[in-house]
Amino acid sequence: MLIVKNLSKTFSTASGDFNALDGVSLTINTGEFASIIGKSGSGKSTLLGLLGALDIPTDGSIEVDGVDIAKLSANKQTTYRAKKIGFVFQQYNLIPNLTALENVMLALEFGGMPMSKRKARAEQLLTDVGIEPDEQLRKPTRLSGGQQQRVSIARALANKPAIVLADEPTGNLDSETGKKIFDLLHRLSRSENTTIIAVTHDMDIAGKTDRTFKLKDGKITA
Amino acid sequence: MNVISRGIKNALRSPLRSGAIVLMLAISIGLILSMLVARSSVNAKIDDVKSNAGTNITISPAGVMGFAGGGNNLTSAQVAQITSTAHISSTSATLSDQMGSTDTNLTPSLSLGNFGTRQMRFESSGSSSTSSTSAQPSEFANRPAPTPRTTVTGTTNPDSVSANGSSLTITSGSTIDGKSSKLVSLIGKDLATKNSLTVGKTFTAYGKTITVSGIYSTGNTFQDSGVIMPLATIQNLTKQVGEVSSVTAKVDSGDNVNSVVASLKTTLGDKADIVSQAQQAADSVSSLQSIASLALAGVIGSAVAGAIIILLAMIMIVRERRREIGVIKAIGGTNRKVITQFVTEALTLTIIGSIIGLGLGVLVSGPMTNSLVSSQNNNSSSSQTSGRGFGGGAGAMISGGFNRISSNFSQVTSSVTPAVFASAIGITLLIAIIGSAVPAWFIARISPAEVLRTE
């Protein structure tokens, strides 16, 4: 259960304060696949960053399973990110000099899994998202965009997070591959009962999610 | 795969760039080592010179230097004062004179030459100069000049005449007792050859017949053309009883040399010039001391250069991997883990640089130290190798080269004392710490929200 109340984020710029988010409130149930749509600059990424504890809100609260993550210390926020959140990014953001397998193992390390169990778990995760064993030993540059996004989904799911936050997960992919990635995320939210919140431009994708929030000028409009 | 192995792996991520950083580091670390080696060997040399500097003090009459200058000989009273000074363990006294053709039947083995002629130009101008110094004994009054002369040294210790201060080399016969007043002598090798003198033969000096007791050789042409007799014998023959032209006093310990010099200056006043070997040694190493401080400046300079190289390299790497650092933080990596990873990376570069740098240092510091302080030992070894190179062609030249490297190596390793090694390691660690501290601060400030920025 994710409850966001009256969330605001103000950035100080040279031309004065800028309200990226202005009193956003929403509730998403556990296991729901939600999408956030909006134009560039509407505050989508800012909202996602706050939900993932990448940044601290100016005002308001974010309650995840009864804990207000906005009030956690920096160290606790890092632990929250490691254990409760999985990120999927538009640019995949895999570590370039680590293999696909090592990228997933890195997340397991941060999640606190003992070293001896990491490899088997990472191999399982990658197989689940459709990465073949020989591809698992490749570095990201030797994988296609779709494959890289699959690896990043495996990484996001590594520590069985409560919420997966996806920032334009299909934005860099052709429509066919994008659809496959979307289906993968959809399947996972069903099988693992994971809450998925995806920011997207794509109205086709947004239409298939359980719920859609529309952001405009830092406010929820629908 | 843990944070340490990731750091090491990252250090080798871009071989060309890492290679360039490592090479720059290696050069500065090599410089640090060779400067430390230079400094320690220069310091060792300074200590060596100081500790080997004798405790001898030479007291000569004020104004007299060899046979030049003017003044009065030291009297027996003054010699007694010197002998009774505290901390003086032994003394030897000498009285030197020059014998012309009226004094002796010996033919001088030194030719007069330009130098001798010039020294005697005043005496050849006539009898007026000699009449003004009529206080001198009559033997000296009417010397025909210019002619070469034979130096005779009366000494209480014949060994004190040797050029290097060690015992006099007697090539035949036996030495003489400096304390006696017998009409015996030691003859220099050149003078003996010139006059066909051998042990047991006699010659005339100051109207007396002197027996040759032994022939000596010093390798010094001036000294090998002289005569040595007991001090008392010369004092009697030249009618200068009790007088000496030089006293060499040995001080019981190097620590007391300065106090003895001071007390002698008080007792003898302006009648004598006093020179201590320790003072001469200190003067001679002052240039070495400036080399030592120069080397220290070199150590500091190369350490600073090394620190700046690794610092800039790490700042560059951190800036370039901003996004990657953001990703690691976003997926739950703590600041400490990210910093440990980058410090490991910096340490890996520094360690590889150190290994290469120490190797460079070993190759470089030998010649570098040689050029700063040329020591006899190295001169002989280099002349040896060059000799082989000419003699035996290419093969010998290569072996000469290897000899040179191995001699440098043994020389350097002998000067790489635990202290030098410890300071080299300490400086290297310091470089790595400085090189990581600032980038670590940058890392801590990178926000995980960096990942959401689209470029």
C-alpha cells in the first residue's frame, strides 16, 4: 500500500523558485500496475524520484507499508532503496564494465544477500526475463536495447522489492520490443504481486495498466 | 565480486588511460625513491667523512706555511704547553730545513724549474738581503743561489711525514727513532737514486757525516726527494735547539677537538696558526649538505607531483562516472561502498605505479647518485666496464652493461635502508590518500537523483 499525501517539491533556480510538484496526493494498492502520464516538465520524473527516495520532498509524506520514507535518515533511505524499491530506467543504466550477471549480483549484494547465493539467484532472475546463459556473461554494450532492459528488470526484481519504479521503460525501444518489455512487467506484477509504477508517454501502454494518473504542471488532473 | 575486486577491475577498465596515469605516477615515484636514495647516500657519505676525519690538530708558527711566509718557530716552552693541554693524547713535532750545496754533498733530485727559480729570485739579488737578517746563523748567510735544495725534516715521528698520514713505507733498511739524536737518516727514493745511496752508506750534512738507515717511498715526488732525521739531530745540526716548525697533536676523541682547539688558541695566542682535520672535513662536506637538502626538496616535489597526478586522475574519473555513481546509489549502494570502490581504484593505480616506479628508481638512482656524489668506488667500476667494452666487443659491452646495472642495484639496495623504504611507502600511501580524499568528497555529494537526468 502506497499512500502519498500533499506532496510538494520546489527547486530553487536563478529565476526564482519552481514548483515541480504541487500538492500531489494518491493511493496505489499493493500489486497494482499504475502509470503516470504527462508532458515533458510536468513533474513525472520528480514524482518518481521522490517515491524512490532518490530525493527529499519539500513538503508532504510518502507512506509505504506504514512507514513515511520522506522522514527517514539518509542511511535508512539507502536501505529502503536497496530492499524495497526496484528501478527500471529509460537508458537502462547498467554498469558498463560489469557483465549482465554481475549487474544483477551487484543489486543482490546491496540487498544483503550472502555472496554464495548471489550467482544462482542472478542466473535464475536473468533466465526468467529471457536472457540466455551465454548472454548473461556479456557486458551491456554487447547486448541489444531490449536485452539490456530485460537485464535491468532482472536487477530491479533482484531483492523482491515492494515497488518497481519504471521511468519510460520502453522509451528507447522499438514498438514491438517495447510491447514485450511491457508484457514482461505486467506478468511480473501479476505473478509476484509487485506494485509497478511506470512513467510513460505512450498512451497505448498507459491504457493497459490498472490505473493511470495524469500530471500537469505538478498537479494530478485525472 | 565484491567492492574491492570491482575497484581493481575499474582501475584496468581503460588500459590506455590507466597506462598513462600509471606511467606518470611511476615517474614521480621513481623520482621519490631515487631522491631518497641520493639523500641517504649523501648523508651516509657526510657521516662517513665526519667520522673518518682524524682528531689531529696541526699547530704551526703564525705566518708560516711550508717554506713560505715568515715568523718565529715554536719554542720548546710552547711545545710543552701543547703537550700538557688536556685531551691531547700524543704529539709529534717537526723542524724542517733546506740544504743547499754548502750544507751537504747530496745532489738534489728535484730540478729547480720555473717554480723554484721564482721562489729564489730575491736571494740571487745579492748580499744586502742576507746582511739585513744577520740574526740568522752564519751557515745561511752566504748561500749561492739560485740552486735547487734538498729538504730535510727533523721529526719525532717519521710516520708523520707520509703523504696520507699512515705509516711511512720503508722500501729497504729500517726506520729511525725520532726521539734519538743520532746522526742517522731516512732518504727518499728519488734522492737515493740520484746520489746512488743505499742502506749503510753515508753523506755529509751541516759538516757531519750522516748514515743512511733506510730508504722510504711515499709516491709523492717532493717527499721522495727529501731526508728525514730525528728532531733533536736537526735541532742540534742547525743550532735551533728546542725549536720546531710544526706540531701535530692527536686528540683523544672527536668530541673534544673543538674544545682543544679553543684552549690552544688561548694558550698560544697569536703565536700559532691552528688547523684541525675535523674543521677541514666539516668545510669539505658543506657542499654535500646542500645536495642533501636539494634531494629532500626533490622528494617533496615529486611527492606533490604524484599526489596531484592521482588527484586529477581520480577527479576526472569520478566526474566522468557521475551517472554510474548515481546508479549504484539508486540501487542501494551506500556512500561508503562507492568510496571504498574508488579508493581501491586509486590504490590499485598507485600500487602499479609504485612497482614500476620503484623499478625505475632502482635503475635511475645509481647513476643519479653518482652524478650528485662521485665516489671513488664507482669511478673504478665504470672504468673497468668501459675497459672491457673496448677489449671484448659487443658481448663484453653487454656484460659490462649488466655489471653496471647489478652494481647500481647493489649500490641502491645497500642505500635502501629500512628507513628509506618506510618513508617511500609512507609517501606513496600519503599520495593515495590525498588522491582519494577529494574525489571521495565529490562522490558523497553526487545525488542518486542523477540517474533521472536525461542527457
